[in-house]
Amino acid sequence: MHISTLQAKHPIGVFDSGIGGLTVAQGIAHALPNEQIVYFGDTAHMPYGEKSAEAIQGYSVKICQFLLQHQCKIIVIACNTASSVAVELLQEQMAGRVTVINVIDPVVEAVKQSGIGRVGVLATQRTTKTGVYPHKISLASPGVKVMAKAAASLASIIEEGMFHSAHTMKAIMDYYLSDPCLEQIEGLILGCTHYPIIKNHINNYYNGKVQIFDATETVAQAVKEQLRNQQLLCPDTRKAQHHFYVSDYTHSFEQATKIFFGTQVHLNHYPIWEMIEQITPLK
């Protein structure tokens, strides 16, 4: 498939190491209700934060091949870890075939446009360790001070549904956000696709005085702009039928989709790593 053969009716591809990226898919579905989404969660290898950069790159390339088989007209890496270590490789591999967007660059651009001088980054240990946000922000907005806080276990807390308790969440917010490194920040980047689920709790902690940078909104707008520039926005006003795939299926994954997509969806089990020989290699 060549980029010149892409059509407006083709779907948007979104992938993540698990189901947290459904927050990004939901943001896209809300901003672009005419668009069909094909989502792939690599639940067989989650979490990517425990994998090497080389392994994550290999997984990401194969998943993109799967999405190309489904004629996706744009691919969104809805995972901060994969965005930090695989985006350059994917953009090189997919050049001339499909545009690849990650969850980091649109947020970095949003920080630049905001004009703030001090921004915090709340992220997983792996994403924090890569230093990708401080590095990219320093290039895009020299002079902006970036303070990163690794929030170990926060994604797991969200998956377990503990955010439903206001009392529990107040204690959790105090634990993570009272860190001295986040003092006097003007903005906070949610550096994990799980974190938008608790955006209201974070806003409440700061009494609305800190600007929250949420990839679910910024990425959706970046996708919309890219498709508009390529004249690939779908004009069909019929309700889009989305498709969701996972590389390893459990009932708990399907139950958890309601947390991340706003409504429970049916997950199709597609054991991509057992069927990889059926996927055409990149040339």
C-alpha cells in the first residue's frame, strides 16, 4: 500500500501496549465521530516499560504492519513508552505508506503554544527514565524548566478502579503531586495514557490553577489536522463502527475497556505473534 492509494473511507489505526491507549482512541472518536478506528492492544507484552527498546521497536513495527493490512490511513502510537523509543524507526519504515503520529510531540507543541515557564511531567518510570519530555521540550521551547516525577504504580491503581473513591484518590494525589520537584509548576503533562482517567482528581488537587496537558485532546487535534491536510477526513456521517484487537485476551481486559473508552467494547483476540508469518514484511 502506498500513501497515494489511501482513501478518506479508510480507518484510523491506534495501538498501545495494552488497553490504556483507549483513552487516546476515545479522544479521536469524540473529535472525529465520522472516522472508523482500528485499535490494537499488545496485551501479550504489556507493560512495555519492562521491555528493551529493541523489543518495543520490533513489536511496534509488526503491529504497524497489521494496521496497514487493515488499510489504516494514519497510525497513532497511543503509548508513551513506544512513542519515546520507536517513533523515529516507524516513521522511517512507514515513509511513503502512512503517516505515523505519537502521543509526545503534540503535547510538546501544546506546551510551547501555552507560553508557560515551568512544567511538570507525571509519567511511568520507563518514560521518565528516557528523558524524552525534557529533551523535546528543551528543543521546542528553550528556557522552559521541566520537572519530571515518576509515578510508580499509578497506572496499576487506575486499572484496579481505585479512582472511584474520592478519599483514596486524595491520598494518592497527595503522595505523588506533593513531591518538591513539582512545586511552583504552571502546567503538568500527563505522561501516561492511563492518567487522563484521573484528570479531574489532578485538577482538584491544584484547584484548577495548573494547566493540564492531556494527550487525549492534543493528539486528536493533531490527527484531525493531518487528515485535513491530506484531504483524508471521512465525509460519511453514519455512525462509525470501530474494531478492537488484543494479542492476548482475558475477560478482565474486556471489562476494563469501560474505564478507558467510556463504554465497554468487544475485544477481538488476534494472536499476532503466532500469525506473524502471514503479515507481509516491510520492503
